[in-house]
Amino acid sequence: MTVESAAEVPSPAIAPPSRRRSLRGGGPLRGDDFLTLAGFTDVPTATPGTMRPGALRGSARGRDLDSLAHTLFLRIYPVIAVVVLATQIGIAWVNYNDSLRLYTERANLLATLTAQAIARPDWSERPDVYKTQIQALTLDPAFRFVRAWNADGGLVMALGDMPGGRSLELIRASTEITVPDRAKPVGSLTLGLSAEALRGNAEKQAVLALGASLVLMLAFVLTLHANVRRHVLAPLKRLLIAMREVEHKRWSTVELEGAVRASNEIDVISSAFNRMVEGLRTGDEAKQLLTELELAHAKLADANRLVMESIGYARRIQTSVLPDRMALAGAGLDVAVLWEPLHQVGGDYFWLERLDEVSVIVVADCTGHGVPGAFITLIVATALDRILHERGLRSPAEILSALDEMVRAQLRQDGRGSESDDGLDCGLCIWDPAARRLSFAGAGISLTTVTQAGMTRIKGEKRGLGYPRHGSERQGNERFRTETVTLDVAPGDTFYLMTDGITDQMGTTGGQRRLLGHRGVSDILLRSRDEELGPQIKTLETELAAYRGAENRRDDMTLIAFRPTNLA
Amino acid sequence: MDRIQISATDRSPRVDFDFASGRFQLSGESYPEDAAAFFGPLLQSLRTYLAAAASEPIVFEVELAYFNSSSAKALMNLFMPLEDAAGEGRAVTIRWLFTKGDETIAEAGEDFASDFSHARFDLVETSQAEC
């Protein structure tokens, strides 16, 4: 066998199911023919062992729907036929017996009447006289024969042929010819009547019974078929079609009202089927939705991972722009830093640097947080670097003015047309250890001091740095100007620069939901004033978290605490 | 003009600009990711409303528990045309509500108040619990 011919052998999945049509070869459409006409074909599947889509169809199709009527017929009809036949035979048997009895009685009566008519003591001597009496018997259509014997047994008269032996078709009636005066009979008479008519009747009845059975069978077959087709097959076919549709995920239900009348059970099945389809449909929809949701979720997770990776990278860049926290070590300052962006990176920025004889401490809060805020911090970092190193400014107020100018120039807020409405709050301190003087200037950020005298807050300018100056003069169309505040420092004095993210902690206190505020933060700092700066900042962080409770943080947080040392 | 009513979210305030009665309200918290996008349309509507020649008194009520610096800028931008309108003779009242003991919001109110010279700016302490 060649390979090609082997390939031509149809696979079992697509081979037409073998059916025997011997009984009803050219009969009406079968259930599956119907379905084929409706456009449904089996889906071939290459991999064995997997559940193929047409698995349901296989079982439904293999059983020819029309064979239901056939089976019903084969099961029910013999019973009915046997009952009908037995009934007919019984009736025929009773009829036959009745007729036979009537015939026998008739034969006996005829024989008795004839015998009485010829009963004379000398009847056998004069047969001519009585012959007419006996001949009258031949008038009976059923007459076959008659024999008359005298007292001695001698045959006196014989009419017709007397068959030998017994015959079913013959009824014999024998009687003795008696005369009242004599004790002994004077002869005997035997009459034979034909029962042929009876047999004819019986035969006719048998034929009738057979015919009735046949007619009954025909009527039964037709009625059964019509009813099964109408009440069972038609709705079943619709169910099958619907099932096949459902197999292909076309959610069709079965409506049996109208053209097809279903029996009650099929109605029940149909409603159950419809409910099942509805359940499958919603289940399938839910499954699809879930799949889509999972897909969307995966995409989101992917996107989120990308963004988080990107922001993680951005954080590395931002932290590398920030100064070493030990930058002022050896400059006669204890410094502790809290820098905590809300989202990995942020708009808060700080700078620590020792420049010749002085130390610079800067805290800035740029507009926005997250990545947008971080962009501004880079501009601020660059500008500050140029101000401190190229221009060599050392006055806090001058530094802030210069910063304002440079940020506005960088963001094109100085009238060259810009969409930027950004800026920053900034607090800047310069510590001169030789003079034991701390100078401060602020724009939107204040300096909090804790001294022997207690806690004070030196507010900077209200207005921030940057921001375009168009519009109202109230916003100040002119350059940023402020005064430097100079403080004489005593041993133990501690200073704090903080962004508003530190003070703007939302929490509930005394049943009121409000911000912690500067006073709240100051209270915490005062309570922990005896701690070293590092631990004190840890304490502050913990207390801030406790105040927030379930609330989220609102902003980036930055706080720099510093305390001049070696002030003998 | 159609009344503007926006429900509060956890990051943006409830807005109720009832132009017909001249009552404006902002309440809740305000720290949207993009403050300009949130407040821009409000500012536009307010400007349009003020440009129309009407003279009924205006009451602008702000009751914010928290706002970030971008929102502060946006509030300033909302207040400027109101002050201008007051300067032109319109009766404008700003009611700045703050919870008792909330010095941050009170201070911010004071800062804003100092910018007004024509409009009336009331600092109103409230004591009812929000929750």
C-alpha cells in the first residue's frame, strides 16, 4: 500500500457514521441528514486523545433519531398484534363452537322428526310409503346422506354417500325409531349434514382478523410515526441544533412555542437546556472578561514594573546629585538629615557644603513631587552650584535672589514665553564658625531654632523663588528680595530647616481631622531636645507616622537638623 | 452660566460654583497630581462670570483641610480676579474656614488675607469634627 492511499483512508473523526438503512433505506430525512443540511459539519481534529469539539454531537448523532419510532414500533407492535390475534381467534372459536352446536341440534331434530314421522311397526316392510318423508331431508342444503335400518339392522333405505370413518366436515345424528307399543325400537336412522359452511365461516373470520391486524398495524405505524415526529423528533432536532450551536459558542436557546408542539417532558428539558445555555453564556462571558482582565492586569503590572524600574533608576540619579550627609563632618557642626520623597524621587532637595571658612546648608521644596519635582531639583542643583562656585556668593539673601533669577531664566519664565508655572521654596543657612554666627534667608521656608530661651520660628519671605511674574503686581514683578537674618549662636542651640511635607501631616486629634502644623512638629522636637540629632530625627519620624495613623503622607519630606559644636 | 458641581475625591476638593446666586465653595483637600488641569477650567469660568456685567454680591467660601503648594498657587489665581472685581466696586467676601487649632490653615488664610485690600476676607474658625 502506498503512502498516498494510506492517507486517503478517512480518519475516524470525519468518517460518516455507518448506519444501516436496510429497513427504511429511502425513507425520510434522518436526524443527522437534517443537521447536515442545516450546515453543521464535524470539526476534524488531528490529535487523538483530546476532547474534540464534536464530542457531544457524536453521541447524539450515532443514534438515529428516526429509529426511535422504529424501536417503539418493534417493541409495542408484536404485543398488540398477538393480543388482537388471540382475541379474534377466541371469538372465532366461540362462534365456531356455537354454530357447531346449532348444526348438531338441527341434525338431531331433523333425525328425530323424520324418525317419528316414519315410526310405524311395519315401516320397514313398506319403504315406498315413507320414502317421501325421508327424501324431504335432501331439501336441506347441508344434507349429505341418510341411512335407515330396520330392527334387525338390515339397511332399508339409503340416500346420498356415507363417507367412511369420521370427518370434521360431517355432522352425524343417529336416532332410534321407536313405536309406543313396543318395547324394542323398530329401527334406526342416521342423518349426515355437511359442516362445510361452518369452515367457510371460520376461514372468512380468520382472514378478517388478519386483515384487521394488518390495517391496525398500518394505522399504528402511521400514527406512531406522525406523533413521534411531531411531538418528539421535531423538538429534539431543534434541541440538537441548539446544542451544536452552543458547542460552537453561539448561544442559541430553544423556543418551542408556535410551530412545534412539544410534549411536556421535552418542554421541561428545553427550559432546562435554555437555563443551561444562559448559565454557560454568562459563565463564558465571565471567563472571557476574566481573561481580558488578567491580560489587562498583566499589561498594567508590566507597565508598572517598567515605570518603577525607571523611577528606581531616577532615584539613583537624584540621590547621587544630593550631597554626602557627612559633607560637614569636621566643620564644627552636628548634622542630621531626613530626606524622604513621597514616590521614590521628589521635589525636595538639600545641599550641604563646606566652602572655605563657612558651611552652607540649603533645603528646597520644588513644586510638584515625583518625577516632575525631581526635574526642578536638578535645575536648582545646577544653579546653586554656579552661584556658590562661579559667582562665589556667600550672602543668603543674595544667593536666593540669584537662585530666583537663574531658575526663572532656566524655565523661561522671564518673559520669553513659557508654560512653566513652577518654582521652589527655599531656606538657606550659612554657618560662620569663626564669628559664631548663623545667617539665614528664606523664601517660603522658615528656620526653627531651639535655644535656651525656647523655640522660635524665623519666617522667610512668603513668596517662593521662580514662577513667572506676569500679571498682578501683588505677586511682585520685580526680582526676589529679602533680608539676611543673622543669629549669634550659643552652645547647644539647635536649628531646623524643613519643608512643608514635614508639617503637613494629616491626622485626627481630639476628634478633629487636621494638619499637625509647625506647632505640632515643634512640640515633638522640644520633647526630644535632649536626644542626639540622629535619634531625635528617628523619634520625629515615628511620631509623625503615629499622628498620621491611617492617613497617607501628602508630600515629600525633608528636614535638616544642625547644631554647632566646639563652641567653648 | 451653568452651576459647576464636582464631587470631592481624596486628592481634589468638592467644588460648588453657583453662579446664579453668587455663592462659590471649595471644601475638602486639594493636592491633585496636576493642579493646573484641575483649577484651570474653574478659573476660566470664574473670569467669564466676572466679565459679565452683574453686580450681585459674591461669597467665596474655602474650607480646605490640606492643600499643596500648587493648589495654593491656583487659589491665589482664583482670588486675584475676585480682588480685582472688588476693586471695581463689587461686594466680594472670601470666607476662609479652618478647623479650631489648625494653625497651618489659619496661617495660610492670614497670608492670603494680606493680599486683599478691597475684598472682605473673613477667617472663620470652625469647631465641628469632620469625621
